[in-house]
Amino acid sequence: MFESQLNLVVDPYDTVHSSLVIHLSGEFDKIGLTSIRDKLEVALSGFTGKYLIFDIAELNFINSEGIGYLIGVYTHVVNIGGIFCIVGAKAHVQDVFETLGLWNIIKHPASIEACYTN
Amino acid sequence: MNFFRRSFAAKVFGTLFVLGVLLVSGLLIAKNIYGYSVIDTAWVLYGLVGLFVLLMLFFWIQVSRPLKAIIVQMEALITGHEYKKFFTDRIDEVGVIAHFFNEITRNLHKFTGKLAEGERMANELDIASKIQRDILPVAAPQVPGLIISAKTRPAAEVGGDSFDFLTVKNATYMYIGDATGHGVPAGIVMTIVNTLVYAYAETSQNLLELMVNVNRHLKKRIQKTLFMSMLMLKWDYMTKQMSFVGAGHEYILIYKAKSGLCEAIPSGGIALGMVEDNSKIIKETVLPFEEGDMVILYTDGIVECRDMSGQLFGVDRLKSAIAKYASQYSPELTIQKVASDVGTFMNGHGQDDDMTLMMIKHVGDQKVEQSKLSLATTWTEA
């Protein structure tokens, strides 16, 4: 049974890699975004590290609202000289990213560890 | 004293008490001075009548007159005429009614103000919706060698789906696009893109350059969370060649008449507005498009619509429906049949996103009786 809401877990800042890992699960649509926006923006507001990684292994659905938000975050991270990665996308979520051409600009290694080596 | 100010009943009984004391005192004084009996004299009756008259006068001044004034203003309020507020320092029941009336009318002012604001916003949304409808073509064009049909159904007042056709020199450009979400922001993005397409279609050397120019100017003008996927086709009359450039849109579907199958080709590229320069990411591709074949463009509102159990319609169902109908029907009727299948699948589930379908059939040199074509872009189900 899929989770119908969007949940967010933010790992403690990793000082070794200067990275912040955010785990998203559930459905990333307008309703989901509204429910986590404040928490997400608190997590991102002070981010000045090198890697911002979204682990979406448990994300079951994403639509253009969710993509739009991630693109906004991507642009911000790139503008401050950081590296934005998405890891663990399920096949049908991968399709959405691929269809929109996002893999042309966003790094999507196989694992979180691989973000640091690529 | 405050007790008498707060309660009208206390006032009445207090007044009655005072008047009663005055009456009894008067009668006792009359008896002592003039020797009248308190019991059997008519003066008692005169006194009672006088007391009653005074009481009525008091009641009229304190209750009837102010209540009548309040009722007159209430009637004015109810019948939509001009009404006035009450200025009173009374805190008894009449004062409470007057304050209550003032409070209601003040809240009513706020409420009617919000209603007027809501009405103004609804009017502006209507205007935005009309502007968008005016931008979308009301009919598909008549293009040599092709039969084109397109239908759209927005989910909100202002949709994010867009499509259009324009002819420049020996070519017709046809595009379908889907801006982030729907509603006013999506409508604004599609309006900008539509304007840019018209602006650059004349001056761009080819399809690729057109899409690069549109993206570059769009990116400068929209928020970083907004974007628009697009698929642009170009039909060259002279070479009878169909080419396309994808910008992060859904699959381009092609129904092959010879095999009776519907194939899905990834559109590729990246959605407009995501990067400043898309020239290295998008590319122009020639479609394998032969006589009898049909190219189908759609937006995600079709494949992402859900049934009551939450299941998606999906690309495979769309391909199957097209393969089933395209061999028997014209593009117009094929769209109607597919729309009907989508409606049956949803089975009462609400429409979450805009839906647009465009079908283009290659008819070669075959003469098409244009009067038999229904080119209207309004979505209908068979």
C-alpha cells in the first residue's frame, strides 16, 4: 500500500562530506509540498555545504509541482556552488525525471556514497 | 446604580416603587390636610390613572421609541436601503440590541467587502480564462497532406495546457505544451510561451533555433520553480517530412498504418525554463511518418488521470486505445473515442489536471473534403 502523504526526514549535517541528505517518501504533489514546505525550507535555509542530496527511494509519485520545487532548490544549490544529487528514484519516478529531461542537468548516482565519488 | 442601568426591568420596578411611594405619600398628606379617607375616595383612582399614564410615558420614552428606531434601521438594512448606526451609552436590554445591531452592520461591512473582493478576483479569473481561451486556437488548421484534430479540457478556470498551429513559408508548426501545475501561474507561462513562439517562428532558421530562442527568453521571465514541457512538430509541405523537437514532454506516439501498432518515442530534451541554454540538450529529429500514419501528442492529464481506486490511465492504455480506433476512424472521431475511454476509466473520479490530445494524420495527396471535417478544439466524448 502506497503512502498517500509526503514525509520528510532530514539527516544531521555531515561535516565530513559537507553534505545534507533529505529523505522523501510518499507522494510529492501540491498537497504533499504544502505539508512539508515549511520544514523543508527550514532545513535548506542555512545550507551552505557542498552536497545537497535528495534520497527519494521511498517516493511513489511526483508531479510537476514537486519537480518545480526541486528545480528551484537545484538552481539555488548550483548558484551557491554546490552539487545537487537525487538518488534512489523508483522506475516510474525515474521516467518522470527522464521525460522532463532532468537527468541532463541533475546528478543521479546509484547511492548516496556514490555522490561523493562521482 | 449600575444595576438599574443594566436592567430595564429594574428600571421599571424602581420607577414604579418611586411613583408608588409618591402616590401613597400624596394620599397620606391629602388625608392629614383635608381629612379624605384613603380607602373610599376617588383620589385613589385618579392617582392610579396618573401612575399608569406616567408608566406608559416612561415605557414609550425608554422602550417603544428606541426600539422603533432600531426596527426602522433594521428594515432599511434588510430591504437594502441606507441605514444608520446608533450612538447610545445605554447598557440595558435596549442598549444591548442597539450595540448588537451596530456590531452586525460592522461585520456585514467587512463581509460585503470580502464578497466584493472575491467577486473582483472571480471576474479577473474569468478575464484570465478568456484571454487563455482566446490564445488557444478554436479550430485546427487545414493543411495540405494532413488532417489535424485537437481537443482540450482544462481542469481549473485557467489551464496550463497549450497548443497551437502556425504556418510560416512552406511549413506548418504544431506544438503541444504543459506548464507546471495549472491555474493562473501555469496560464501565464503558457501565454508567454505562445507569444514567444509567434515572435521567433518567422525569424528562426529552423525548429531547433526556434526552441532555443523560446527557452532563452522564457527562462529570463519566469520563477525558477516554473517550467513548461513542449513538443513541437514541423511539417514541410515540399518534402512531406515531419520533424520534431522535444522539450521534456511526454512520449510522442505514432500509429503505423501498416502494422496497426502504436509506438511511443521519447520526446527527449529538457523542459523550457529549466536551464538558460538548452541548445546542447534538445535536438531535431525526423519522424518515420508515412501515408496513413497518425502522430499523437498528449499532455500528462490524459495518462495521469485516475480511476476511483487511484490507478493511473497510463501510456499503455492510451496506446491500446489509439491502436484500436485509429484504423477505423478519422483523427476527430479517434479523439472522441479515446476521450470516451478516458471518461469511462475515470468513472466519476474528478479531473485533476488539464487534458489535451492532438492527432495528425498523413493523408498524402488524397483530397480531403474539408467541409466534412470538424475542426473545433472543444473536448467532447463519444
